[in-house]
Amino acid sequence: MITHLVFFNMLPEAEGASGADNARKLVDQLKKLPGKIPEIVELEAGLDFSKSPASYEVGLLTKFRTKEDLETYRVHPDHQKVVSFVQATTSDRAVVDYET
């Protein structure tokens, strides 16, 4: 099983909305992906509530059967739409991919 973790921090304002609004929009967009990309085995996305200095604002966990399925997800047009939103609204992100 392949696990793909991504953490996002939002710009204070982008695309005519606040960072908090864009964080909610991002979570909504991410949660719609399993219905569009069959390679996704599991997807969880949510907003951080701890607000610690080490926290990111949005967290994403996705699972795939194979590395090839992860690559299919990465280039899928519906994922690329979310990537465009991420590029326009986030200040930084961290990614970890691992196999179990």
C-alpha cells in the first residue's frame, strides 16, 4: 500500500478570499477526488485544530495500491485542477510518500 501525505499552509489572502476560506475550499475539493479518480483507495482531508507553531493548516492523507496508481493520480486532470488552486492559494507544503 502506498501512503501519500501532504500538508499545506495557506496564503493570508488569494483568489479574492481569506486563507481560512481557501483552506475550507481546498478540503472540499480534495474530498471530491475519490469520486473522480478510481485509483484512490482512501482519502482523508481536514483542517488543523491545534494551531501549534509546528502545524500546517490543511492535512491530506491518500492511499493507493501501487506507485503507478499514485502517479496516475498525480497527472489526472481532476487532480491537476486542485494543484492549480493549491499553487494560487498556498504559501508552502510538505509531502511524504511511503510504502507499507
